[in-house]
Amino acid sequence: MRKPVIAGNWKMNKTVAEALELVKDLRFKLENVSEVEIVVCPPFLAIQPVYQFLKGSNIKVGAQNCYFEKKGAFTGEVSAAMLKEAGCSYVILGHSERRQYFKETNEFINKKIKAVISEGLLAIVCVGETLEEREKNLWQEVIRTQLTGCLKGFTAEEISKMILAYEPVWAIGTGKVASKEQAQEVHKFIRDLVVKLYDKNTAEALRIQYGGSVKPDNVSILMGEPDIDGALVGGAALEAESFMKLVKFERKAK
Ligand code: 13P
């Protein structure tokens, strides 16, 4: 059984004070949840204070990015070791906003994944097609290229330090969620690809999150699909009430 993982990607939202307000509420509201892995990914500056506040709770802390070098003259960058020291146990990598606005390539993301997992952190590796690619029926090709590029050179053992996230670009921040059939089709495609690249056991153990306009009213429908193992949530993770509802989604037998 794969344990569902619900992660909030706060993107560039929340000052330290606002971040602490939010997690104060969350800690209290979610203290009895044990069947779902809960992760919050604040902006860099809020990671340490949020971690200090959540220490000992069932809510883990992640980052939204990191650089692959260990240290040195890389102005403005943050290493995996720094994130670990600050209290992170997850790092989101290859988010479509990083690919789109900061021109991150699969090769670059591959190096970051390596850096993150060699520090003992879990990498949340994002893939997903644009609207144009979906309309031209190119999604399989796009996802295959992203995945093979990002996972290049990793062993099956290393794959177990990763979570994959399917985030169709056309569903991010648009309110246009993928249908459960569309999402399940891609998740199954990804899992089958991992079987081909590695083996059945590795693929069966791997968790694949869906991301893109996940809200309290659609989370249960998506999570009921056999290959959807969690959600990576943007907008709905910014308020305690909606994030709590997401984490406490109604579980249906798969
Ligand atoms: P929204 O939930 O706001 O669509 O964002 C999804 C996302 O990009 C999570 O990483």
C-alpha cells in the first residue's frame, strides 16, 4: 500500500509571520491525521521558523527548489545541505514554473535530484504537458522525455527516494482540473514507464501525486483513482481551512 502524500506548494506566498499564522492553525487542525503524509513547502525564508514550530508534529517541511552544487560562488542559490539543516525533508524539483520562467532543463533538474537525494532528502519531481502539447496529442512524448531526462542514471534504490508529481500546466492555477480519467491515464502511463525503465516492484512502490487546481471538492474523486497517490496543491494550500479539508479527504476503496 502506498501512503498518500498531500503537499502544499506555497510558491512565492507568505511572509514569515503569515507562514507561522498558517501552520499554527494547521498543526492544531491536523494533529490526529496519521493515514496521510502531510507536507508544507513555504518560501526559503520561512522554512526554518516553520520547521521549528512544527517539530514533533505530523506535518513535514519541504522546499520548492534548490541548487545542485554543495557550496561556492553561486550567488543567490541554496544547497540541499542548507535545506536539510533548516529542517526540510522534501524538495520540489522541476516544477513547471521553474521550467517555464527560469528555463530549467531536464538535465539540470536531474543534477538537482542527485544533490537532494544524496543529502537523504526526498525529491518531489514534477512533470506535465502544456495545453498546446495536450491539444496536439503530444503528452505521452512530452512526459516520456521529461521523465527519462530527469531520472537518467538513477538506480532503483534511488528512485525510492523520490515522489513524482504529474502537473498538467493547463490545470495549474486555472481552476481547470484534469478529469479523473485524464489524470489516471497519465499516472498509469508514468507507472508503466517506470516498469520499463526499472522494474515492477520499483514502480508499484513509487508514489505519484497529481497537481493542478486540486480543491476540497475534487480531491476525493482524484484520489479514488488507482494510480493517484496524493496531491501537490498550490492555491488551496494557502488557507488552513481548505488545506485541512484536502488532507482529510474522504477515502474511497480503490
Ligand atoms: P494550483 O493548485 O494553484 O493549481 O497549483 C498547483 C501547483 O502548481 C502545485 O505545485
